Amino acid sequence: QAPLVESGGGLVQPGGSLTLSCAASGFAVTIYTMDWYRQAPGKQRELVATFARGSTNYADFVKDRFTIYRDNAKNTVYLQMNSLKSEDTAVYYCHKNKLGPWDKEYWGQGTQVTVSS
């Protein structure tokens, strides 16, 4: 089973909401810094939100609209996205950071989010 599996993407109208899920296996999300990134067509992958040691950080372009949180019992990280805009259209990726050089980082397969009327 892949270490990270995203789900929850889809087509939504501007102003709508979606919640993305990232189910982890083989490690505990409580131990690692977990991120959500996104990549729009023709653009570089960019950091959207981070959950680290109980605190969260957000890119300016999603502040007050997106929320990253986790369910420890389900070993899953979520990205709640509200007030979606057309410019939020992208493939969203879940990412596990390394604890050190001996460790591995993981990327999910990505889930497409399309914001369009």
C-alpha cells in the first residue's frame, strides 16, 4: 500500500468548499511534519499548508480560507478548503517530511481540484 493516498478532489463552483484527505500508512502522522502542496498547469509546485508539532502554517494566498488538520485515530491529514477561487484549480499533493537524512520523504499521487462555474 502506498504510504500516502489522497482523496476528495473534484469539480466545485467558485465560492464552494471541498475537503481533501490524505490517508497515511506505515508511519504515524503525529510524528512527522505533514504538508499540502499544489501544482497548477504550467506552474511550479507550491506549498499550501503545513502541520508541524501541533501548529499550522499557511501560504498567504490561502490564509483564512483553508485549514489543515489531522485525525490521529485515522492516521489521516485533511485540508478543508472554503471560499474556493478559480485560481485554486490545481493538483493537490500530500507530503511527509523527513526527520533526518536517514529518513524518507513521501508524496501522494495527487488529487485534482477544479474550481469552475
